[in-house]
Amino acid sequence: MGIEEGHLPEPGEEASFPEVCAARNGSPDKIRGRSNGNGCLGQGGRDRFFAISGAICLRVLQRSGRISIEGLERIPKSGGCLLVSNHISHFDPILLGMRSPRPIDYVADGKLFNDLVLAQILGALNVIPVDRNRQDARAAKAAIERLKQGRIVGLFPERGIRHGKASILLGARLSPSAAALAQMARTPVLPAVVVGSDRLYQFRSWHRPPRVFVSFGEPLAFGPCEDRCAFTQRIHERLLALFESLVRRYEIDPIDFPHSAQERWREEERARK
């Protein structure tokens, strides 16, 4: 589904975006000239739609993968929370949310809302559109407002699907914007890791289900004397610890580390020969 961070303001830039600063004071979430991700359903209806969609996806994906989801008890039962995860396939938001006890309002590429049907579906799922080509203060404001309302906002800070050394699990630097949002909204960060979902691009997965892992970590709170760089580092270290724990406990081979869809499709072609 291409859900990702897009281009939210980096730390220190929010002062240049009056809408983001206004969001701290509880300004209403209005995004002029485009959908604000609310859809036409009421909040209760959107939350039920999320739960129903998750249940359907769970039944479908359980047929195509041996899916292990752990740490669900670490998801806060109430209050705002920023979910931060690596991003290796279009299946990631589904895998993270399909057994979540609470709805997750993901941040997604605003171009997806250009399609009328898809815009209605994403709106019904509480997705927040973001412009990936600029510093999007409106998207940041919407995300902060949702967090202040006590909702879980899902963020993929890699700004797209990443694999190999471009993945935050395998060497890339974690963007500090997640720490900035958490600080501005005064909410904890819920770290999560997805491994193996890129295997679901292969058609043979529907006959020989691959192993797919999702792990939620303990929420992290911004320390009273901590700066954003230090908090970003702490988030990144927790993500790496979750990944290393999965690799060690389940003996995950490097071939199952994040790979692109194109690489998985080439594997599929070689397997057919």
C-alpha cells in the first residue's frame, strides 16, 4: 500500500511551520485542498472498519505465510502512541495492524489519495496523507493532533520501502523526525520490527508459506533531560535489538533479511528453472 513517512519536517524545523506549532495547542485537524484521511464514516465506524479489515487480512495472510507476531501486550491500552517500524514491503502496515488491539492511523503518500476509490478506503482506515516532495507541515500537524487525541499513529521513517544497507536494520541512519513528533505530541514511541514480509511478493509463498516475523518492543518515553538526537539513537538501538533478537531466537538466515521485491521475483524465476 506504500504507506510511509513521506517528508515530515525534521527536528528544529517546526518553528518555520506555524501549523505544526499551532497543533501543540490542540488546533483542529483540517487539511485544506485535499483529504485529511478521515473519510466519510464517523470515528467509531472507521475503527470498526479497521478491525474488520484486519480480521480479513489475518485469515488471508495466514494461508500464505507462517506468521509470528509477538509483543502485542506491549501496545499501550490507552493514550497516544507513535508506532515506529522498518519498512520492507507493502504488507507491513497490514501485518502490524491485523492483530493490534487498537486501530493504527498510518501516514501515507498523498498521491494514493488521487484515486477516488483508494482515497475512500484509506480515509476509512484513518490514513494521514503526506506530500513526499516537500516539508509537509500539514501532515505533521495531523499526526500530532491524532496523537494528542490519544490515538496510535503508525510511521515508517525510512520514507519508503528499504532493503540492504538502505534499511535502518542493516546500516542506514534513522530519521530524527519520529523523535520530533513524539516530543511535540508528548507521547511515547512504540518500536516494532518486521522481517520476512518481502517473501510474500513471491507467488510460491502461497504454496510454501515463508516465515514472517513481527515484534513489538517496550514503549520508549522522551527523557526529561534528553535531546532529540539521543532519543533517536535510543529508538534505533531498540529497533536493532528487536531485530537481533528475532534473528538469534528463530535462526533467521541472511537470505531472509530485507530484500527488494525485484530480488524476490528474480529468486522466483530461478526457482522455476
